[in-house]
Amino acid sequence: MEFSAVVAFAELVMNIGTRIKSTQKSAKGHKRKILLELEENVELISLWKNKGFPIDKVILKLERSRYDSAVDVDFNINSIKSTALKKSTTKGVPQFQKYVGWSTEKLLNSLYRKIRNIKHIVDMDSESKHVSKSARLGNIYKITILLIHHIES
């Protein structure tokens, strides 16, 4: 990632906890639960990124139960944010450009599919040399940050 993209991503990450908490205050029901789950997952991944916690333990602690609960009752995921992801939301980060135009539902479904898959990988073969868990977990972190930024924008 070139330097300008790194700076742009850093802008997205800054004060993410404070920003999501303010969005949560006005949210109710499944929307609030999903926002809480996203925040908790960011905090977990930050333990690995910033404090060196064991990657497998962090991955296995990632949550998706609130999302699954919302899907089970046919909650309209797009009611969390009704507009598609805008180019301005990506802050010019090249890795995020492919998500421009995606609905909140498509982005959230993709994120939670990635969480499910990485948890399966750790469950089945945590020592696999064919899968980069750190790259996958880093990608989950970035997409979660992008999704939170999209929801609050």
C-alpha cells in the first residue's frame, strides 16, 4: 500500500471507537446489536495487531452471533444504512475501490462470510501453511473499519 493510502486508512481508523459509540446511541434493535458486534470485533483484532495476542485465539473469539440472529429473523440489513458505499467513503484507499457501489447488506454479508471462513480454517487446520491467517485477519479488520465508516457517514 502506498504512503497516501496508508495515511487515508489511518484517517478512517482514528477515533473509530468513539465514532461508532455515537452511532450506536441512536441505533435500536438488531442495528444496535450488529454495531456492537462490529466494535467488539475491531477491539479483538486490535489486540492482535497492537498487543501481539495469539492470532488463533483472537480469530476464535470473533463474533457473528448478533449478525446471524438478525439474518434469522429476516432483518433488513440495508436499514442499517440505506445508501450504497460511496467513493468518498473509501478515502482513496486502492484496496477499497472494489467495494464502491456495494450495498450495506452485500458488504456486511461479505465481511461475515470472511469471519466464518477464517474461523473454519483455524478449527480445521490452524497450522496450515497454505493460508495466511494474518493477511485474512488484517483484511477483515480493514473491511470492518470501512463498513463502520460507511455506516456513520
